[in-house]
Amino acid sequence: MSKRDLAIDLGTANTLVFQRGKGIVFDEPTVVAMNSRNGDVLAVGREAWELIGRSPASVVAARPIMRGVITDFELTQQMIRLILNMVGVGRFPKPRVLVCVPSAITEVERRAVEDAVTSAGARSVALVEEPLAAAIGAGLPIQEPLGNLVVDVGGGTTEIGVIAMGGVVTGKAIRIGGFDMDAAIQRLIKKRHGVAIGETTAEKIKIQMGSAYPAAGARPAQVRGREMTTGMPKVVTITPGEIREALGEAVRGIVETTREALAEAPPELAHDVLETGVFLTGGGAMLKGLDMRLAQECEVPVHVTEQPLTTVVEGAGRLLEYLPDNGSAFFAGSSKS
């Protein structure tokens, strides 16, 4: 056991790092700024965003993690190495690392995560499924023979798991998340108003106006974008109803998959969930009215965790004291050392 041990939540939108004894030491976008000519990574996180547009054209932004899995091995390895340096964990002695992964990840994808983190400077790597880490972060009694249903709405995927006796009994994962909501807002504004807006603007609209359930007092807002026909800046007025319409398909997907997960759970555990409720976490949990929508359509109480954005990595951080060098019932897949 060492205070150098780390838990990493490699999310599609954000990467978070928890260090024993210190808590969360890194929480920034999963973005790298790279030199397109030689592939070198110049910066990660917020610093990477700041470089884009203020540097030569050869500096481009890239997301090495999509839908919760590695899409560019070399970039991910370089990104993790930079993050380890940024949090003050050098190569000697090497830290042990626990990484949160989607429950539906394949064996090949698991191996890619292990290899990337090991190559970046870890002594050993263990993997834990995100719904289980979220349940631990939410303070649920996961070791008891009691069913708990966790819905983790991330940037690229939504993870749904029924947790009992220290593991995921049944689980589902769908490729719907915050980025899909942002893209839906972009499409609606482009189609209905003939104006193109960027990812950042769409995300701000989602946060300020987005909802999964009609809200009292919601007001229209003005949005600035680029008119498709002329290429000139244009301001248009967007209503909360339009944004709710844009998010409708993604919200329906999350709700329907939650209902399916509940229906497929063993009857005893499903009965527990009807009493204890659903625990909603992840960045998407902050969408206004999503808890009400889930409660109404799944006919169960819904609780949003205290810190939805950090619940998963907090849970993984609590597991660090149990982190072995060679496997455990908690951890998904084998460790490398």
C-alpha cells in the first residue's frame, strides 16, 4: 500500500485522477494538443484547449478516448504519462494504478487500457467497472445481498448496473451520453434556424436550458452562431421546448435502457430497487428533470449522487486500499506487474 497509488477515471469528456491521501489531484478535459507533423503531444486538458487557435496550424486537438475506450493508443499513452508527471508521480518508484472502465468493454479493449497505463509508467494496473465504482462512490452497501441500481450518464456512454454482493449482477451500456446531447442541439439549431454553432456553445445551451422534463419558469435565450447561407454571424432565439425536443431521443434511450435493466434483474434484487431507488450519477445526471423523468417512467425513487461528476473516481479511490498486485473479486480483468 502506497500513497503513490492512483485511481484514474479515463472518461470520454474528462479524465480524473485520485491519489491516496490527497483526493482528486487532476480533473480536466480528455483532450490533447498535438503536433500534426510529428505526432508529439504538447499539452493535455485545459492547457490543450488554450493552445488550439493560438498556435501554428500544425497544432491540433484530439480526443484519444471515445465512448469510454481507447481509440488512439499512442496518444493515450503520452497523455497518461504527462498526467502522471503533472500530479507529481514520477517513474521511480512506479505507482500502482486502478483504472475505471465501461462494463461492456471487450478483452482487447481491456488489454489496451492496461498496456497504455503500464507503458506510461505504472508498476501494475487493475481495472474496475464504472457502475461498481459509482456505487462505492455513492456510499451504497455493495457487499450486502441488497440490489442497488446505478445509472452513470457519461460523455460518450451511459452505464447501468444492478449491484449486489460486491459485484455487477446485471448491467447494460448504451452509446448515448453528453456529447450526443450536444450534437443533437447543434443539429436542431442548424436545421431549424440555419445557424451553425460549436461544441462548446451547444454544451452551454444544454447546461443552461436543457431539460428532460418540462420546467416552470424556463425562458428563451439568444444564441450566436454562423449563418449557413452567408457565413456571417447571426443571433437566433432558442426556446427551452426546442432544446428539450433536441434531447428527446437521447433521454428516451437512457430511460428505456434503465427500464430494461430493471426488468432483467433477478426478482429479489429488482424488488430491492423498487424500495431503495435508482442512483443517478455522471455529468448527464445534472440534466434538469432527468431524475424526475426516470422516476415517472420507471416507477422508482431516483436519487442524484452528491457529486455526480466525481462519484466514479471517488469510489475507485476508496478501492485503492484494497488494491492488490494480482487480482481481486472487486477488479475486472487481471493485473499486470
